[in-house]
Amino acid sequence: MLRLINIDALLPGMFVTKVTQQQGELNVASAGKVNDEQDIAELVDKGILQVQVDLSKSSHLNLQQDIDDTYVNASGLSYNEQLQHSLKLHDQANQIQGRLIKRVAKGKVADLDEIDTITQQIVKRAFECDDALAITTLLKQNDEYFLEHSINCAILMVIFGRSLDIEKTTLQHLGVGALVMDIGMLKLPLLLTQKAIELSETELQKMQRHVDIALNLLEPIEGIDELSLIVIKQHQERLDGTGYPDGLRGDQISLYGRMAAIVDTYDSLITTRPYRNAYKPADALKKMQHEDLGLDKELLGQFISCIGPHPIGSLVKLGSGKLAMVMRLNRLYPLSPVVMAFYDLATKQEQVIQINLSKEDDEIVASVSPDEFSLNLPTFLRHSFFNK
């Protein structure tokens, strides 16, 4: 989010991209973060009148400090602590999945020990800090689609399963399955998986082979559970028989296959792909509800109840004209979650405040795309909420 500000409004932590107005002819190296008041004083002395700042790279908002730390969950963790634990877990999963990708590229997948370990941690965190864990699924870098999609699907699968009261051992197996269900994609040509236009019928058939490729890689591994294999086998099956690889219909698809189809579809829709832009999370859920995608609509309703009609981490516009991020769900009033407002569109000022919409005279009036405000969401999240 780029913004022009006068020098008297510049704050420590803001990232200056360029000088836009100045007195005199002195050249100033303008790009970089303002560290302290001394830096600002030096700019004033050099005649700087106005600068452009990038809010997505700035840390002056300190949103982390404004999160209500009096909210402590059943595990005794404040919300700040939940955020930090969740980010650490997401980064660990990223590293482990990255190592698995390299092993697949070499054709060597002897075991899934690390995958089992990180999935156990995902299950643990889902019970300790589910809201904060859900925010990490927005930490997307589109050049690493497979890696991040796999991690997000595992997190969403476990959170979804927990909401359905599925016991922990089963959640562990489901998480493993979600984490590796698209691993067969790595064996397909990049020209196919990254194609920016609609695939031909022949190309679609080649793409659909990724399920069988994954099964061939993973079924021989000793100790992999049948539930994990079911997730892999059935995540592309659809109730109307249009899915693959077996064209299963209705009750032929297990509960876990139906769950995986929902999670996989949702995370795919909210991610930018070579052939389309990302959907806003709320819009993705509406598309899944109203279009015939072969998904279990009753189960989809439970998924929406789980992650919220405005999912955690979503950017929203409030009736008061503020931009905000959804931080915690409200199970009794799903349309009135707890949000962190960070920008007032009317005054063009940063205004950091936590708002429980069920207790304030304000409401969500629209979903917002980060692109609309030139906001790099992963960078913004890490700098402002995770303080990294």
C-alpha cells in the first residue's frame, strides 16, 4: 500500500520508497526504513518536504502490540503467543515440505517421518490456537504454489476435522494425506502445471495422472496409514461423478475424500494461479456454495461455519470506512467477528484498533483484495502481526 505523506507525519518504522518533494538540489538516497527520530531529523535538515512510503513494508503500526492480550485461550496462551507459535510451526512445515520436494525430485521417498512429526504439531496447535493457526494460511508467495498449497491444505484439513469432533489420531492421518496429496504434480512438466491458458483435453488427462503418480510414490512406504491414502485417492473425486481418477459418485466417496475436496478447492481458489487471479476468501466460499462444483454442500456449510463466512486473515471494509483484518471468529454471531482495523479510508490515516463487531455499532460491508491497495499481504502480516 503506497501513500504520500508530509515529512511531519513520517514515523520510525515507515519504509520510504522515494522523495516526492524537497527544497534545494541536494540528492537524497531515499529508499529504506526510517529507524528513529534522528533519521527523520536528518531528512528535515536536507529539505525533504514529502515522501512516498510503502505500508506493506513498514512496521510502524505495531499491530501486534494492539492485539488484546487479555484474551487467553483454554491452553493459557495469549493471542500474541498463539500467533508466534503458529508462525514458527508454519515456517517449520515450510522447511520440511521443501526437503520432501527435493527428495521427490530425486525419486527418493523412503519414509515420511518428518511429515508425521510436523503433522502431529499441526494437530497440537489446532487445539491450542486454531484462530491464529488459520491466519498463517494467508502467508502465500505465489512462486511457491505447491509447497504452500500443501501446507495450507494440511492446516485447513486438521482445523476442519477438529470442528467435526474427529479424534486426534485420525486428524493426524488426514493431515499427512493433505500434506502429500498433490505430490504427484512434481513429476509433471512445468509447462503443463504452470500453463497460463486453458488446458486441452489431452493435457487435462496428463494433469489428472498426478493422483496415480502420488500413490505410486507413497503406497510402498512402510507405515503410511490407509486414511492418508484415502485422502490422496479421493481429493479430486466429485459427488456428481465428474472427478478423477475413478469417477466415484455420492456415497462412494468417503467423508475424508469429501473434506479434502472442499479444502483443496478453497485454497486453490484463494491463490493466484497462472491462468487467473486469486478470489477473495469470502468470494471463494460463495462460489463454492452457489456453483455446481460437485462438492458436498452440507459438509461445505460445516466448513464455512468452521473458518467463518469472512475467514480469519481476510481483509474487509467496515461500514465506518475502516480497513480491517479478521482476527477471531464469533461462533454465536458469525458475521460479527473480532477484527483489527488498521486504516481509515475517509481520513487516509493509520488507525489501529481492535473491534469486536458483536459489541460495536459497525459491520463488515465488503471483502477487500490486498491488490486493491497495493498491499503485500504476507509481508504485511509478518511485519505487523508476527513482528518478523
